Amino acid sequence: MAGERVASAERGATTIADRVVAKIAAQAAREALHGVPEGGEAPHASVLVHHEVARVRIGVELDYPSDIGAQCGAVRHRVARRVSALAGMEVPEVVVTVERLHSAQSRAAQGRIR
């Protein structure tokens, strides 16, 4: 056994910081929503990783009117797939919080106020 070599894939460990997983999740949410509403903030994420399991919380802003349930479902699905594929983690939970709705009427009103 003294002369045996350990394959490189079996040595060491890989650790992915929570903030890196959060960036992956936020980008995946942007992809699922096809961008950010005009005047809105980009999705942001917080992540808790424990033993290769990531629990994700995503905050989003959406256009109004829209199918909020369908958009949140698309975000959950895309985030879980991308985090799993890119970070190699199990994602049993993605909580999506709609923080703000942007309507065309409110954007028009903001443009008139000076």
C-alpha cells in the first residue's frame, strides 16, 4: 500500500461558498424571468448550504399584470436545475418572494413626475 497512488479525483475536497451558490441562483432566476422589469431590481438570493444540500430564497420583482404563479414556478424550477447542475448540490427547497409588482401605468406616472 505504500507504493500505491491515490487518484487525483479521490484526494482533497471541494467547497463552494454560499455566496457563489447565491450568485448562481440569482442568475438562474433572471434567466427564468427573461430579464428584469423596467425600473425594477434584479433578483437576489440567499442560500444556506449544509452537506451538499442548498436551501435557496429568491427575491424578485415582476411586471403587472402577469401570471405570478407561473413565473414563480419557472423561477423555482430553473434555480433548482442550475444550482444542481453547476454546483452539484441537491436543492429540496426554493422559496420565491415577490417583493414588488411593476405596472405599465406606474412606470408612465413615474416618467411624468419631476
